[in-house]
Amino acid sequence: MDTEMIKERIRLIESKRDSLLRLLEQPDLGTLRIDVNQALEEMDDLIDEFRRTFPQVD
């Protein structure tokens, strides 16, 4: 897997993050809120790790 492919996948993950944020705003989410929060945290960690590993890539 090359850097460009990883970069594209990170962009896709970032685009999905907005969907999770909108889902989190739903008042009837119940216990699923825990899973959505966990997914957001893991996405943020992945994005941060990518940016630390490839600082020159934007």
C-alpha cells in the first residue's frame, strides 16, 4: 500500500466522521451512544497517528 492510497483512505474516514457526529446528536440513540463515541475516538486516534507518521502529507 502506497502513501497515496493511505491518504485516500484517511480522507474517506474523515468524511465518515461527520456522519457519526450527526448520529451522536440524535436524542433517541440510547446505549448506541457509547459505541458512536468509541468510534469517534478511534477515528481521531487514527487520523492523529497518520498525521504524525506523514506530517508532509495533507
